[in-house]
Amino acid sequence: MRIERQGDGVRIELSAAEVRLLRQALERASFIDTPVSAQADIAAFCARALEALPTK
């Protein structure tokens, strides 16, 4: 994993194995107890990230 700060943002470079781990973590993140006020934002973020990640 390589992480670079770019102004207010961050760029993360992952290996294929790390992408698989991130995909699993994001799929499960929507099931973790979170404050009700944050659930919609977390679910939306996870969905966008999962759609952007390569499947293989």
C-alpha cells in the first residue's frame, strides 16, 4: 500500500490483494454499528467505492 497526500485529498495505491481486502472491508462496513446520523453517508461512500474498485 502506498499513500500520498495531495492537498486536502489522499491518493492510495493498492495491490490486487489489498483491493480484495478493501472490497471485503467496505462490504462489511455498512453492517457495523454507526450513529444513525452517519449511516446514509457511510452506506453511500461504501457503494461508490465498491462500484469504482475493480472486481478482479
